[in-house]
Amino acid sequence: SKTVQALFRITHTLKGNATGMGFDKIAEMAHVLEDFFGEVRDGRLELGSEIFTSVFKAADVLGELIDAIKTPKDVKYRGIKTKLEVFIRTA
């Protein structure tokens, strides 16, 4: 769908920009989201309710990581990142 393709492009761009500016955690989170949306786009992963919940959580965590640039705080992101990686691996 156009929406999934747009989300893929957005996360791809964010990953590249974050990498270029040295924001490694943001780049890691954007990378796994890019891979995830690539799997959805290519039809290897279907968006069920558990997966939707995880994607929304990942988007929230990505937002927190971006906010932490201005207001430094420790954002826990590895758990949700790993959960998406498992979805991708089992696709």
C-alpha cells in the first residue's frame, strides 16, 4: 500500500539522517522499523493486532529517542527493537 511504502521511505530517510548526525540509538530504531515496513510492503509480514501494538510502541519509543536529543534522558528501546527483530526474522 502507499501508506506502508511512505512509512518505509520515512524510516529509511530518518535512519540515514540519524546515522549522519551520530544519533546511533535513533538510527538503530529507525533501521529496524525500516526493515519491518519492508517486510510488510513485500507481503512477508501481516499486520495483526499484536504486531500493531508493537509498531505503535516502537513509534512512541522512536519519538522519545528524538525528544531525548533536546532533553537528555535514558530511553529504554532495546526490548521493543528486539521484539520487532523477532517479527522480521520469523516473517
